[in-house]
Amino acid sequence: MRHSLFARGSWSETSRTSSILRKETVGGVLLLLAAAIALFWANSPWSAAYDRLGDLHVGTDRLGLHLDLGLGDWAADGLLAIFFFVVGLELKREFVAGDLRDPSRAALPIAAAVGGMVVPAAIYVAFTVHEGGGATRGWAIPTATDIAFAVAVLAVLSTHLPGALRTFLLTLAVVDDLLAITVIAVFYTDKINIVALLVALIPLALFAVLVQRRISPWWLLIPLAVLTWVFVHESGVHATVAGVLLGFTVPVLRSAAAGGPDAGPGLAEHIEHRMRPLSAGFAVPVFAFFAAGVTFGGYHGLITALSDPIAMGIVFGLVAGKTVGVFGTTWTLAKLTRASLDSALRWIDVFGISMLAGIGFTVSLLIGELAYEPGSPRHDIVKVAVLTGSLLAAVFAAVVLRLRNRHYRSVWELENRDEDHDGVPDIYESHQD
């Protein structure tokens, strides 16, 4: 197994760059930087070059496969499949060995994720129902939480916040991703090529057999993964679903075989460890670069875009809808059932996390790409609204969580000061001096 892409022995040899890219804050910074560069370029005198770059076609339509795509399409369909592959691994780990394994522990964040999708969708429909022309087709845009962005913001803010708060956010975001994937597959797939979809099952099954048997040379797994992606893309189902399906096939638990070089943690942990730098450091930032570039047309153009019912539905859905949906559902379920909040948390903490869930950057932009024709006025409005709503959600959440972090830091300092004194009152110590 010396040439295995995911062999255990390779983990100690991981480069410093890969280690840096695994940090949540770094992924979030790269995401923001890519979006900022795109926005600057799209609103600069060289905006035409940005548009040409996104439309530059690479690939071929030979063999009847529709793979002659623009770079922007490759980013949305191809690179995001890597991101969703990592999401699939996270989902599998949560269901098999994480919080989602225990229904009682997962009840509140799961319900929060559902409420955090229903309320924003209802708000969006309320704003757009009278617009006509398929305006309501984007109902799912404000329902998504960007797990990478949200966790990165929390990592920046949290020096003393309870660990249970991050667990709550991760569980909520993971379930949110699962629901978003389902929405994309069911509601944003116009035509399905059944033959191509059935053919995709062949490399997918072979991939599953290999990883379940801990057979993991890169020259076998990568071609099978690519073939699965190609045929899912050809089927009409959004190609990112292929990434999730491939992630679901990877075993989480230790190998049942006694001994051997593959005993130890399941492949899901190893593969996620190897793929996360590629996802956070390249795939997601490149997608953000091609997806976030929109020409505002100056201050008046920005105000005009944000006054559109579609934009208002997205902004209010992300900022208010997510907060009400996540917090309201969690609080109601806790009051009406035996489900309870982690003892380390307070409701104001959940309120801050509910605001943070309004960051819908990556997946919201992806759904916007699917809901409205790229290059259309509505498509540009979606970009402006998603960027604005996500930014507002991050700022409002930062205010609340920063205050809570200050509170927990004060408590921590007080407890540590008492421990340093070993229970001896300050006045006695000063007298002794």
C-alpha cells in the first residue's frame, strides 16, 4: 500500500502548507479574499476581462458528454464537488460516530436546521410571490448555511466560548448541508437522463467496494471518482451530488480486520484530512472568485439591486429568517419536549449562533446559479443580496458572540485567579506580605 493516496503512513509527512489550510480561520479568510478580489475586478475598468475569464471554455463534447464548460461552470460543477465530497465525509462521520448518532443529543440542532430552512424560504416567497416570471424559483437561496464561512467566523471570535456552541453550530450546519443537497437534487434538476444516472452507479459501486476493503491506491480511486462525477453531470442531476455520494461510501469506523496496516481510524478521517486543504484552500475560494463577481453600477446601482423583491427576500431571509427559524425552533422544542440545551450553554449563546447561521455564502450562491439564468439581471441581484445578507449576518452575530466571549473570559479569569490563590483570601495574602 505504499502508493495509496490515503495510506496511514503519509499523515506524518503532511506539509506545513496543508496544515495551515486545515485551520478553519484560514479557509474563511481565503474565501473572503477571493470574493473581494472578484468584486473589485468586476467593478473595475477591467471588468470585461473578468467576464471573459469566467466564460472561457475548457473541455470537449466528444463521446456525447457535455464537458465543454466555461471556467465558471467548472468551478460550480467540478470544484464544488470536492467541497461536497468533504461535506459527505463529515455527514457520514456525524451519523456513524458523531452527535447525529444519538437522537436525543441531535434533536435540537436537527430541528434548528429544519426551522432555519423553512422560515427563510417562507420569507423569500412572501417577498416574491407577486413578482411573477418565476421569481419564486429562488426560494431555497436563503435557506443554506455556509459551514466553512460560519465556523471560520466562530473560530475568530471564540477564545473562551463553550465548546458545545461549536458542536451545536457544526451539527446544525451539517444537517443544513444535507437538506440543501436534497433540495438541489429534487428541486433544481430539470431533466434526468436515467441511463447516465444508472451508468454512474457502476464506478460509484466500484469506488465503494474498494474503500470498504481499505484498497486505496490513488490510480484506482481518483479515476472512479471522476467517472462518477462525469456521468452524474451528464444525467442532469447537479454534479456536486456525486461528491456527497462518494463521501457517503467511505467507512468511518476502524477496520474489523485484526491487525494489518489499515487498522486504526476509518478512511473517512484520513481522506478528510487529506482533502480538506484542497477544498478549503482551492476549490471553495476559486468557486467564490467566479461566483461573487458582480457589477454594482455604483452606489445607486447597489441600492436599486437591494430594493428588488428578490434581493429583499434573500437579505431578510438570511438575516431575520435564519435567526427566527433556528432560535425559535430550538426554544419551542426545548419548552414543549424533553429535549434540552447543553448545560454549558445559555439561550443568548444560541441566539448568536442563530444569527451566524445566516451566512449562506457558498451554497446560496450555488443555488442562485441554478435558480436563475447566469448573466441575467436576477442572477446578478442574487449575488448582491447573498453577499449583503451574509455580511450583515456575520456582523450581527459577531456583536453578540463577542459580548458572550467577553463574559466567558471574565468567568474564566475569575476562576483561575481563585485557583492561583489556593483558596487564600486576598486580604490575608496582602497582610502576610
